[in-house]
Amino acid sequence: MMDILLSLPLVSFFFGGGLTSWSTSLNLLFFYMTWSTLVLSHNPLYIELFGTLGIRLAFFLFPSLVFLLFDTLLPSLAESIKHGGSSALPPRNARDLGRTLLLALGNTLLVTVIEAGTSLALTVILGHVPFRASTSLPLPWAIFKQLGLLYIAREVLTYQIHRYLLHSQSHSWSRRAPAQAARGWVAKQHARFGHARSAAPFSLALAADHPVPFLLHRFAPVYLPALAVRPHLLVYFLFVGLVTFEETLTMSGYTIVPGIIMGGITRRNAKHYGAGYRGTSNGNYGAWGVLDWGCGTGMGGRDISDDVQGEAEKHQVRERSGRKASDAVGAVQNGIDGVRKGRRKGKSGSD
């Protein structure tokens, strides 16, 4: 496992550039050689399995444990940067924290096992691996297009599953309506585990839901669109890494999450979980809040349109300040040039 994780070119791509002075072309060449060696020496299913597991460990589990240590060791400082203050801090009870950690570890391993089994079954049935693992690197336009399709599908699936399955009305078991009863059972488990407390979440709670709601909410919207789009394996790794890191940050409950849009997602998650489980009366179901804005299921306050507008205004302010700074520098330079010209004229007149 470790040889595959250490051989992933993503490691050298993200961390190598900051430690060396290589040019971009040399970095890309090294990236290509590492990826080609990895593909030619390992089974694509092994690369997919251990690659996604390593990504989830690096971008979810390790940061979540760091955030948890910060929240528990420095609670007075942590509550000052939490949505909801002290109510958003993780429980201090060792038993509750241990249960949350075991659930998170179990769900992370469960996702890996299910993805491995599904990918293996599809390989046997279809005769090829789900994701293209060729030695050639995807072109920038292909990366942009595939990521766009994956993000759109993820937003739609996350909203639909979260709203109509995880927050559906509870129904007792009935042979006449087994589908409704199953939906009610899933919603009940999500209420019991995912909404175990009425407070803003902390990152480790991202994977501390019941396994069935967790798979539906966090795994299916990422894996199913990827099966349909069938991107290059590197694009799939990039998508999983971006989504995992985004969810880890936006479920942290911190008010200092960088970026207006990311901060808006964090704020909406804090409102959703802070309101407790209210069945169909909850809101903020989507990953980014686009469909909540379009369908009117936001929970008040700023929505995604306000975040986009704020981001645009922030960039405009930067551009204006940059222009003013350049104008000021130009004015100073003109003044210096004027003084120099005056001195030259004075010298020529004295001669």
C-alpha cells in the first residue's frame, strides 16, 4: 500500500513545487514519469483503491484530528472562531469522542471497501476498469470539462438525497409501502447519528453519521457521477481530493474558513446542523447551496448569490486598490522626473 501512496504523482505535484526551484516543465516531466511508472507497474484497481484511501486520510482524517485537538486543548480560543460559540465545540466526554472517532474510521474504511467491490464488479462485467488509467496525462480542457460535469452532478445528487431521503417523513414499516418505510428508516438513522446534537458541526462529525445515510450523502454523489462521466483516474483523484478537503473545511464550524464562497458554505452547514433535525422543515440541503437558492430551501441569511456577489466585489476592490497604488507610484515617479528636469534646466541656465 505504502509504495503506491508514495508513488502517486499528486504527492510530488502538490508538495514538491514548494520545496524545489525546478521549472514547470521539469515538474511536469517528473510528474509524467512517476505516473507512467505507477500505471505500468500496478493494477489500475489497486491504484484507485489506495489512491482514494490515501486522499481521504490526508484531506479528511488527519486535518479533522488536528482540528479536534485544537478544539479540545484550546477551547476558549476555539469557541471565539466557531459558529455558535461554545455550543459548537466537540463534546468533552471521552466516550462520545471515542464513538465519533470509531464511526468516522469505520465509515472511511467502509467507503473504501464498497468502492473496491463495485469497481471490481464493473471491471468483470464491462471488461474494463471504471476510470481510465493510461500513461497519457489529461489535457487542461478535458480536466476542466470533466470536473464541471462532476461538480454539477454532485450538487444535484447531494440536494435530492439530502432533502428527499435523509429528511423525509418517518413512516412505520408496511408491506404496502416498503419504499416509504425504507426512506423513513434512513431519515430516522440520519436524525439519530448525523443530527445527534443541535449545534454547528466539527470536521470529524462529517463521517460520524450512520453508515447508510453516510454512503448516500457523502459517497454516492461523488462516485456515481464519476462512473457516468468515466474521467481519467487523475481527474477522479483530483475531484475526490477537492471534495474531501472542501467538506472537511466547511464542516469544521469555523468562522475563519478562507474565501467568501467557502465561508458561506460553512455558515450554511452550521445553520443546518445547528437547527437540529426538523424533518422536512430543515433547509440548506445542497453542497454549495445553488439548488437551495433556486428551490427556495435556504434557511435565511446570505445565500450563494450573495457569496458570489461578495467574491466579485472583493476582487473589484483589489483591482481598484491595485490601480490606485499604481497611479500613486506613477504620480511619485512623475514628481521625481519633474524635479530632475528642473535641476537639469537650472544647471544649463547657470552655464
